[in-house]
Amino acid sequence: MDITFAPSVFPPLALGFFGLGTGYLIYGPHELFGYPQRSDATERGLGVWGVWMPGLCQLVTGLILFIGLSWFQVFAKEPPLYMAALAFSAYGIHWFALGWNRYRGNEPRTNAGMCVAFMVISAMGATVFFKVGDWPVGLLFLGLFAIYFSHFFGSIGLKIGERALGFFHIVTGCWLMYLAYATAVNFALSYHWPL
């Protein structure tokens, strides 16, 4: 027995953008300006936010996209959504690890190898979205690449890497807020903001 589900034009992209943007806007000021000041309580607070906002929001988004694309085929046959599903899932899972490690006060140098892998997935995303003419999301992936490039140097103990990471977190976080806003108003009000 074949079950067919109605197509959906509402992939949960705004949720993923909003969750990641919120995480970046929470982490960025701490890394760039040292606010709030580093303490055990600050690390635990950042860890909790890292797990629950960028971690959970992106993972939920990625899983819905993957399931909607593969099992139920409810989303339009838009191959770039596959890249979005991959990115949201991978970034969501990695935020669980980042948040937990931060919460527990674990060694940050272990993030160096992760940064290399996430520079690769960021480059993949930029390639895909620029190729299909979706420059706003392509630009997001360039911001993500800059984040992991900076994070690599912060992970190995260079203070300038942590400051650059904070800067790119804030800038990319603001861009993610635009993407979340544009996605929501485009879907909800039939606006046509660039996405």
C-alpha cells in the first residue's frame, strides 16, 4: 500500500536560521568583548544556550528536511534543500557537543579538528547555494567558513582567533536573523524578500 503525502511549501528553514543566529548572538559578545566575564557560571550558561538554541533548533530542522525529502517526499524537488538538510543536521549535532563541552569545562583544543571538517561543509554549502543563485544563503556559508577558520585559531590558543570568532559570530548572527525574518515573512505573508 502506497501512502502519498501532500507536498509542503513550508520547510522549517526559519527555525534553523533563528536557532543558529541566537546562539551566535549569545556567544559572539563573550568572545569579542569578554562580556560576560569568563567564569564557571558563564561557561555553564553558554553551554546550556549552545545545546538548546543552535543545537536543538538546527537538528530538528535538519531531521524534518531529511525525512521530508527522503521518506515522505513532501518538499518540492529542490536539490539545494538536501544541502540545507545536511548542514542543519551536522551543525545542530556539533552544537550539542560544543555546548556540552562548554558546560562541562572540557578542553577547547579538541575543537581544532572539528573546525577543519566544518570549513569543508561550509565550503560545500557556499558552492551549492552560489551555484543555484541563492546568494543570501551562499553568503551565510561564507560567514560560517570564516567562523570555523577563526575558531581553529582560537582552539589552538591564539587570542586573535577567539576575537575574530566573536566578530564573525556577531556578523553572521545578524545575517541569520535577517534570513529567519525573510523566510518567515515570505512564507507567512507571501513577501518576496531575497533568500
